[in-house]
Amino acid sequence: MPLVSMRQLLDEAAKGGYGVGAFNVNNMEQIQAIMEAARETESPVIIQASRGARSYSQDRFLYHLMLAATELYPEIPTVLHLDHGNSPETCLSAIKLGFTSVMMDGSLLADGKTPSSYEYNVDVTRQVVAAAHAKGVTVEAEIGCLGGIEDGHGAGGSGMEHLTDPAQAEQFTNDTNCDALAIAIGTSHGAYKFNKKPDGSVLKMDVLIDIHNRLPKTHLVMHGSSSVPKDLQDIINQYGGSLKPTWGVPVEEIQLGIRNGVRKINVDTDNRLAMTGAIRKVLMETPEKFDPRDYMKPARDAMKKVVAQRMVQFGQAGNAKKITPIPLEEMAALYR
């Protein structure tokens, strides 16, 4: 099965009332973990690469690993998505490479740090929408700014500084014709999201519900939505790590989001924690080992377990076989 467009997966998710996890990758083991979880749960999947990942693994390596994934797991509808493109040029380079979906994050300027103006965001997003839709490629955009920093990209802060204005979200979607909209509701990148279990004072689900009521047909995206489970933190700390206590986004809050228009949920930190905990455990318990396979296999298995669990929790499990891939050329014709 060739790589498919994200728009198709999100349209199917909207019909089925479920969400699709979008999992970040930097290397072969992470891609294998995601694809094995997808096969085990029969889930469609979004694999995403940030600019940091593209630089770390080099574009051609990453793209050919993705092609290998579609050959080895032909029954799984798979999207290759650019996470947080910082400029039209970055997005166009990903489209040229073969990504089937891109995020134009015009909520920040091209430095990936400075909050932009509404007009700037509309302008760069429109440019990318025109170029992407001509090729059948999906565009995710962002209005409001997430907190934290991931791979050098992000506005920093707690996530409460630049929440999405629901009226502006409605206007922005009409102005840009984007396929999916990432919104800022108090979540942030990284492990240190909240210093206690989040409630309505820091996680603004009411804002999300308001946006969904205004834009019932728009696919919403929750970024910074790792749940940062305590058991994964504990494994790292048990085997020599020193993570401070932290809370992520509870799965039940994500499920509330899914009932209110959230179709894509970004998860990265949980997978990083799972892999690092597994690696630490092997190196602490068997210090004589030095073959990378001895710790990368358990790391891959630990990540697969987390991804499979999220796929079930988000409702995407069992839906892979219901999707017949639409070629990008046909998607381009539909956009026209």
C-alpha cells in the first residue's frame, strides 16, 4: 500500500468517531515499533517527523525507511507527516521528498520561536495549502501557540500564554482552507507539562468544545498530548534517571477531545520515556552487555506497547481494514 494522505485518514476517523495517534520518529526502531503496534491493533497510522528529526536522520534515510514500512506492512494505511514546518520552504521540501501531509506552523515566525501575527499566519498557510492541495497533500495549520519547546521549535512557557481564540480559529479556517487545525488549549511540548494532575484551570477543554461547535466539520489536532505515565517515569528513575515529578494530558481528557472533533493526537514524550527506561534497565541490570541490539530490542518493544495502548484508547484500533487508499492524484482532483 502506498503512503496515503492524512486528509483521507482524518475524514474516515470523523465518520467513525475516533482519533488517530500521530507518533514522532527519528530512527528505524521507532518506525518498527509504530508499525508493529499498528499491525497488532489493525490501526491506520500517522508517522511524523519534525525538522529536528529530518536533520538527525537525514531526509533520504527517513523517507526510505517509510517506504520500507509500506512494503512490509501493506495492510496498514500510513501517512508520512511533517510536524511543525516553520516556513513554506520547509513544507515544500517535504512535499517534494514524498511526505503526504505537512504542518505549516505559521503561529510562529520562521525562527520557530517568536509568535507571529494573524496576517502572517494566514499568508504562509495559504501559500502551503495552494501548493500542497495541487499535489493531493494534506495541510495542518496552527492558531494560538503551544507551550514548551520540541526539537528547537516552540514558544516556550507553560502553554497558557497564547491560547487559541475560538472566533479567530473559525475565521482562520475560512481564510486558509486548511485540512486540520492544531489549537492551543494549555498543552505543551516535552515531559514537563503540568506540576499536578491538570484541571480546567490549566487544560482548557471548554475552549476546544467551543471551537468544535463553531467548526463541526474541521479536524482538530491536540499537540503535546503525551500522558507521561508515572510507571514510565518510575522505571527511568529506578535505573539511574532523575526525572522530576510531572503530569501529562490524561487519556480521558483526550477521549473527551475525540468526542468533540479531535481527530489527530500527537504523542512523542511517552515513547521517548518508554524507550529510555528500557535501555537504562538493560544497561543497569547487565552492565557487561555492549551490543546495541541487546538494548534497542527491549526499547523497541517498550515503545510498541505504549503505541498499541494509545491506538486502542484513541479508538483507531480495528479500522485499518475499512480504509481503501485514495491515490494523491485523486485527492488533488477532489481539491480542485
